[in-house]
Amino acid sequence: MRVYNFSPGPSALPLPVLERAAREMTDANGSGQSVMEMSHRSRDFKPIIERTEALLRELMDIPSGYRVLFLQGGASLQFSMIPLNLAAGLTPGEPKGKAAYIETGIWAKKAAGEAAKYVEPVIRASSKDRGYTYIPAAPAPEDSDAYYHITLNNTIVGTKWAAIPETGAVPLAADISSCILSEPLEVSKFGLLYAGAQKNLGPAGTTVVIIREDLIGHAASWTPALLRYDIHAEEGSMYNTPPCYGIYIIGLVLEWLKDLGGVRAIAALNREKAEFFYGYLENSGHFYSPVEKSSRSIMNIPFVPRETGADRRKEIETRFVKEAAAAGLLNLAGHRLVGGMRASIYNAMPIEGLKALVKFMGEFEKSL
């Protein structure tokens, strides 16, 4: 039975990447070693991290004047690193100023909450009033804002920004964990981008940060060394031992993506997958997408039963997830905070997975 993994993260990796990694498990690049046991400062690992960065720069068309960092701690650590490096006060607990946040989901809310320990996060707009099912209009920043933060794709609620906010001289920072490399992105519109690898890049444990050089070097003196962008940049992401194997797998994923034709090619496939599944939901008698059409993600698609009774909905959801798993359609439960179901259809998910899901849903609906 063919299995399709719809997990929101850690998510499915491309099969060719897994097969290559398996072949190279005990002998990477003819070194006679696994990347897991290589010294990060060895001549064997150096070309791996350099190749990975070069591929990322090529595929994302990252301009000169930006640094690429491979860090640890997940995207959640960036909730702290961004204010610490861009707006922290001279002493712990003393905010340097304000920062603008747009609250479009649970992770965006958490980002602002963590920032409050170091700056004054001002919620300029929020979609909480309708359960985060849309992207609100983005107001212009104020001159006093140290930076402007958005979550470009909201993994839990399945929304995405259709247009990038114009923030002028105020640096725009964005969490792109669940949409990185899914479609073209104009990096020059941002001061800082960050992404946990475990959704669209590789295994959990590596975080990619792309930061404009003029934003490096402004951390308060009391900021811990491991939380300073300038130290990581100066050391080429090797101030401490980096997540070597994760960086290696990211490199393989980037090679796979390049062989497919790059970001524009995968974007066309992603739109095809999303349009196919949204089309099914719009014509379904029993399931629908709760997200407003103008804000729909092409990476994470929540869907819920049309039944009105809470108990009946819960019964359908539980049965759906169980029977889908038995049919080889894994990890379709919605996030524990919102319920329902969710199909995460990252780059590695082939359209055959969506066709299998739609076929299953058609049969499931007949049984309701």
C-alpha cells in the first residue's frame, strides 16, 4: 500500500532525497564517513555547508548584502532572537522601543508574546475576530517601530499573505517556515526571513535565517553569545557545532528542487495541487474549507465537516482520521487547538497524494 504523509511538520521528504541519504549513510562524498560523525570544521563538511548555502542563494535569488545562517532552536527561538538583535534595551527587561506585529494565527501570537520580554510589541492588526480565517489589511508602520513582523504562511489555520506589506525604512521580518521555496519570494522586500527546516526544507533541528547585513551587529551587550546574529555571521554558522546532518539533508532537498526546475516549477505544481483539493472541497456535500478564499494557503489546507452538531462533527473527524490512516493517508488530524482535519501539501507531496485523498473522501462521504 502506498503511504502519503500529510504531516504539518516534521513533514514528508522527497523520496529521492531519502534514498540518496540512505546510500550515503556510511560514506558521504567518498569520505568513508557518515555526515553524522564528521567534524563540522573538517575539509569533508566544509563543501557540504558551502554547497547548501550556494544552492539556497541560487534558488531563492538572495541578493548580495544578505547573510545566510544555519542555526538551531527552531523558528520559535527566532521569536526571541529578532527583538534581542534589533530592538533590545541596554539592560535586561528595559525595552528599547516598539515593534509592529500582525496577529494572523497562533504562531504569530506566540511571536509577539515572546517579544514582549524585550520590546513593546504593538499588534497593528489581527484576524482573531474571525478565528484567524483571513489576512487583515496591513497598516503602515510608524517611524518608531524597530521592525515589522508577519507570519507569511499560517500552518495551523491555513492562511497566507497574498501580497507583501510595504514597510518603507522599517525592516520587515517574516516567519516563512511553512512556505519557504514553495513559490517565488522577493527577498529584497524583507530585512529578515527565518524558517524552521522541518516543513519544506529538511529534518527538524535546523533553522535558516536570511538577514540583511545592515541589521547585524545591533544586539545589546548583555545578549547571550548564541543568540547574537553577528557572532553566528562572523563564524560562518560555526560558532558552536551546527546541525551538520540537517544541513546536509537540506542540501540534498535543494539539489532535488533544482533538478525539478527550481522554485517557479515547484510553484506551478503546488498551485495545481491546491486548486485540485480546494475544488473538491467547494463541491463537497460534507466538507468545506473555513478559510476565506483571498487568504488561502497552498501549503496547509484545513477542512471541517459541514454538520452543525459539535458531537457529530467530532465523531466524523475522529472516524475520518482513523480510516484515512488505515488507507495510507497519514497525519490528517487538525491541530489540537483548532480541531478538524488538515492536509499539509508541501513540496515533497506529489499530486497523486491529493488524488488518493480525494478518492478516499468521496468514498467516505458515501458512508455518512
